[in-house]
Amino acid sequence: MSAPPPPPRKPRPEPSTPAGPGSVAPPPRRAATTAPSTAQSAAPAARSGRPAPGRPAPGRPPAESRQNARPASPGRVRTALLSGLAILGVIVIAGAAFLVLRSDSTEKAGPTLHASTSIDLQPGELTVDAVGTPVEFPTDVRDLVLSTLGAYVDHGIVNPLRTGTADDALLATVFDIGAVARLTGTDRALLLDENLPKAAGKVAVTTPPVAMSALVGTDGKVVVVSATVALSVKAQTKKGALEILRSGSLVFAPDDAGGWKITGWTIGTERGGKALGPTTTTTTPTTVAVAP
């Protein structure tokens, strides 16, 4: 027969220390606390207007970025301002110098005008004097005569007014051999505008429609053409305005190359204007031999 189990032990009561003079009571036990959640901690921060712990304020870079950023030093700002002012000063000085030089050069060079020559050559009345059967004025002859007249205006009038002298090589493309030989003395001054105050810029040459009369031989070919001209020339010079009026007739004859050149003339020339003073007039007749 087995023995019965022993009875359970009763817990021993903790000994109590009677409070008395000089005795210290044990500290009370504190209840365990837990950290509030993020949402709970963010709510008071939102109400107070301050950012939640651990989050940067809106519109502000993180603290690390603010620490790495280096504000511009006063020395750098001053250097940049001085550089900008120096560049601006150079621009202003250069602009002023340009205006002064331009004004000075304009005064020395005289009037500056658009360089161009204005001349409109149109055929006027065309007549034919035929020895044999009457024929019409050939259009190719008309056009070649007008072309030579235009070249005379360029090489005998406009170019000499700009340079002071005419180019003899170019004149040989306008006048035939006999006419070139006569371009001396009075005849040269009559037909060419040389040794005058130089034109500055625009030289305007105008003329009414050019009337032409052709002499036709027995073979039906044109032998000679007489063209009536009234060339009005206006130009500006350092001394003032220059005006030239050249009127009369120019006689054209065919050359071996198929063109037409000036072979004779009956011309009167008047020159005047502030650039010259009193008007001068020169008239020289000439005789042209016409082949039968």
C-alpha cells in the first residue's frame, strides 16, 4: 500500500516591514508605456503648424542638403558686378567711338548717295530714206544703235564724272577709228565729261524717246543712222549740284563685227550748277562721209 501524496505548499507571504521612523518604503512599480504611433504623433504637429518628427518642412531641402550648400561669398558677388560693369563700359565706349568715326568719315567723304545710273532709252520716231525700194526701219539696227548710245552714256558721261577721266579702251568700243582720232581738244570736251568735280553717288541721266533716221543703199541695207539726242545729266559733288545738257545728233555706222559705232556728231553741250558756277556752252559741228 503506497503512501498518500504530500499536500501542496502554501505560498509564503512576503514579510512586511513596519513603517517606522527612519524606514524607507520601496518604490512603486511603474506601468509599462508604449510610443505613440506615427499618425498619433503627426496629428498634434499638424495642428501646431510644425512638421512631424523625422520629416522636412515643405519647400525646404533636407538638412543634409542645407549643410552642403555654400552661400556665395561677398567677394564673389563683388567680382561678378565689377566684371559686368567693365563689359558694359567697353560696349558703350566702342559704340561712341563708332559714331564719332562714322560722323568724321561722312564729313570728309561728302554726300553719300545710292550709287546708280538711271537712263531709259526708248525709240522715238523712225524714218527711212531709201535710194531704191522703200523699206521699213530694221528692228535689229534700231536696237544696236540704242545699245551703243547706252554704252556712250556709261563710258563717256557717267564713268568720267565718277573718276575724272574716260577710259580710251572703252571709248574704242563706242566710237569708230576715225571718231576716236577726232576725240582731242574741243571735240573731246564736247562729248566727254572729264576733269569736272567728281560725282558722289547717283548720276541720273534722262532723255526723251530717241528719234532715228536711216539711210538705205541700193542693196537695201542701212548705211548710216542719225539719232537725235537730248541727254540731261544731274549729279551731286562735294562742291554742290552739277547739271549737264547735251543735245543734237549722233551719227552711227556699222562696223566689221556687226555692231554700230558713233562715227560723227553735231552736238551742243551746256554745263552748269553750283559745282561749276556760270553755265558754259560748247557746240561743234562735224561732217560725215556717207557711202553711196
